[in-house]
Amino acid sequence: MDRNYFLDMYDLDAQDLVDLNINWVDLYNILQDYKKSIDICDARLTYVANVLRQHPKVHSVKTRVKDPQRLLQKLVRKTPDRREKYGEDFNFNIQNYKDEITDLMGIRVIHIFKEDWEEIHKFITNKWEVIEIVANIREGDNVTPFEEKSIPVRSRISGYRSVHYLIRYGSPYDLCTIEIQVRTIFEEGYGEIDHQLRYSHDDDIPELLAQNLMLLNRIVGSSDEMASLINKLNQSFDEIEEKYNKKLKQKNDMLRDLRKKIYENDSLKKEERQSIINDIDKVILGDRSKYSRRK
């Protein structure tokens, strides 16, 4: 492929490659290798996503394989960072890019209530080998649930909230890394809006939009808290109703036992016995009627 055609097609800046001493042929070879693996990535993502969908606290699951253009742009962008880590001679190649770029395969797990994360976290950590967990939060958020599990916390200026997992999946001879993002349905909505705005403005959001975006972020955080409160209140009502039904059953069982004893008592006149039994039946049926009205 012609160099200039390749750079134009994948929106790469030729000067960036010169400044960073990146050979475009290395990027081209990575691209060809990556394209060959996309179908395998899709199959692996589908399997892991279907396993996650089985969990009762999971509302929905999305999957995505990294776009080739985004991959090449990220390789260029991440080269200075990797050279700080490994030395100035470092370059991405087909042998190392899959180990260094950990979000080639991504899964997004969405749940409704904040507290649902606890059970999903247990499920993920028990099901797969987790090599990294990071909780992205907004400054001022409650970090206790993460600190209790020794999960590193990263405060994001944008207000982005999500717990990220890197898992190993595959055979011992062909392991791959999959990124799983877990967030609430409100966090998902905010994340999508934030991403769309930043993408359309090349990450340079006008001040007025940025201010309103942060206002939306605070509303989203409050909405999550309100949803959790409603959920807890609903659980409390369910517990009260369960206790009520248990006591009601105990009382009715006692009345039925009494009814049986009266019915079998030959010392009472038939009319008296029937009158008492009718009164007991009215009490039992009356409780049922009250319960029906409550429902």
C-alpha cells in the first residue's frame, strides 16, 4: 500500500510519525495482523457477554471490537508513554501490541441500582482471572465499597464513573485480554453524552457546554442515589409485607385449630357451635379482605 494513501485512509499525521520515529510499515503490519483476528475477537466477546447476561442483576450487555483506525491512532498516541516505561528504543509491533493495548475487546455491563455492582463484581472475579480493576469516580463520591475490596480509585475530572476490569480469557496457549466496564444505567447515559460531545469537539469542549455537562453529571449522581433509596424502601416494604403475611398465617392457623376443636366439642349445642364457627370464619375472611384491599 502507498504510504500517503495509508496515512490518509487512517487519518494519521505524517509529521507525528516523523517526530516519534515510527515506521509506517510497522503500523501497516499491525493493521493486517489485527484484521485477521477480528472474527476471533468477536466470537470470544460473544461468549463472555452471554455468560454475563445470565446474571440476574445485569440489565444489558454491549460488546465492541476496537475499530482499526482507532487502534492505529492509539498506537501513535501511546508511543511516548511506552518509551518512558520501556526506553527510547520501544516501538509497537505485531509481537507486542496485543499485550500493550488492553481494550482491543470491550464489554459494557449495565445495571440498574448502584448496589447491584457488589454481586456483579463477585461474579466477574469468581468466573475469570482478573488482572486489573480500577474504579473511576467523580471527586466527592463514596469510595468505601472500593476501599473495602482494595480496588484502586481514579478520580476523573470529566465526572466519568465506571468500574473497569481486565480479564484473561482463552486457552493457556492463546490467552487474550478483555476489558469489562460495569456501570449503572444513569452512568451509561451520561457516559454516552460525554463521549459524543468530546468526540464532536476533538476533546476541546466549549466552556459553556463543559459547565452544563458537569451539572448533568451531578444530576446523574443524584439520580443514582435516589434510585438506590427507592430500591431500599421497596425492599423494606417487602420485608414488612412478608412479616405481616407470616403473622397472619399463624393467627389463621390458630383460628382453624380452634374451629376444629369447637366443631368436635359435643358439649355445645349445634346452633351455638355453628354460630361460633361462623364468627371465626368471618375473622379469617375479614383479614383476607383487608389484605386484598392493601394489594
